[in-house]
Amino acid sequence: MLYINSNDKIIPNEKETIKTGNRSYLYGDGVFESIRVINGHPINLDNHISRLLEGAKMIMIQVPERFDSAFFKGRIIELLFESGIKGDAKCRLSLDRKPGGSYAPDSNDADFYIEVYPISETGFSLNEKGKQVDIYTDYKKQKSKLSNFKTKNGLLFVLASIAAGRDGLEDYLLTSDSGSILESTNSNLFVVSNGVLYTPSLEEGCLAGTMRMQVINLAISNGIKVYECNILPQNLLIADEVFLTNAIQGVQWVGSFRTKRYFNVISKKINGFLNDKWLKEI
């Protein structure tokens, strides 16, 4: 049986686990992180907690000083043990504003909520078949001070994911009002041309992905140049490779964008760098 930790109360993850009046449920009033666990160890946790706390500050949730990496690491490991998960897993960690009030809350204090789900594989595996992607045109991602964080307001990503399934695609790419490509429904975007990596800048309004940061750092340390810049649809049509990154899957290569087909040489290298880093460190 799987368990969740709801504000330091461990309960079975079945039926109803969210309290009545939960503001995340009612108003999308919270932030969250998706954290990969490898061999029982939550990886890249410092960066996840840093973004989580910064996001909470941005939406004016008051977080106790004890909510640091060590605090959450202990509770994640405890929850993995209670759930009988010894290998790899996905962990979702949320900070929500405490229940009470309507649009105007009664309190700005924080509740936390932790879920864990097992993953059968160990480490990161590159997808065998490249993803089919296109550009989502129904709605744009609006640039704001919240654009770089994972808030509970995920309707844009839900709608784009539904549309991708409807249209026979693995994913849709989201754009800004100016037409710049920012990310996919659940991942950051990298474009490869002549062995150089290009990725949208945070100033454009893409998610400040923790895996994005790791890929940039690993690429540079292994002699691969990386540039943060504006990426337009025409850049995809002349690229050698396109790949997506997120905390749970690592690297996922894109096989096609419309009539354009891609290789996965650099994608394989980056995936290898990730496994070398995390499998050795734990």
C-alpha cells in the first residue's frame, strides 16, 4: 500500500486524502515539485526545494524556517519506507496555503503534502522511439513573474496535453504571445545545431526546470556549448536534434516536428551524463 504525508500525518493513499477546504483544490493556491527518486534517494533535492520555497514566496505563502532540504528529505525517505518502495520512484511535494477564506485567505501559512509512486526502471532511460510534437496554437503561455515556477494553476498544460492526445501527438510545444517557443506541456526544450545546444531563456517565460539546469551544467562541463536564446518555429526546421527534459524522465528525444525528422546523438550523450552523475553519487 502507498502512503502520503499530509502535514506530518502519514495516511494511506486511497479514497479521500485532501482535507475539505484545501485551497489548492479550490483555487489552485499552491506550488509543487516533481522529484525523481533513484535507488531510494531523492536526487537534486536542494534545487527542487530552493525553487519550491522561492515559488511559495512569490505567491505570498509564509513558510516555516524548518522547511528546508533536510526536513523534506527525511520525510520523503520515511514515506518511501512506509510505502515499501526501495528502488526508483516519483515524488510530488506540494506547499499549499492553509484552508480558510475565499479569494481572500484567512491565513498565509503553509501546509505541505507529499506523495510517492514507484517507477520500475533504475536511472534514466532514453525513449526508443522519438516523440512526435507540434506547436499548440489554441492558447499561449502568458509571461509573468510566476512563469518560472510550478504553480497549481496548470489548466494550460492540461488543455495542451488533451489536444496532443486528440491530434495523435506525444506532446505539444507552448509559445509566448510573441511566438517564441518556451517548453512542452511537461518539459523544457533543447535544440541542437552543429553540436551546440540552444534553449529558451528564463527571461522569455519558460519554466526554470531543475533538470534543465542540470543538463546545461553537464553539457558545459563536458565541452558542449550551450546558449539561452529566443527559439522560433523555423529554428526547429533547421535543427539536427530536439529533445525535452524534466525531473522525472530526464531526457526524451523528439523524433519529428511536422515533416522534419531528427537524430538523437547528443540526446544519448546527455542521458549518459545524467546516469553517470546520479548513479555514482548515490
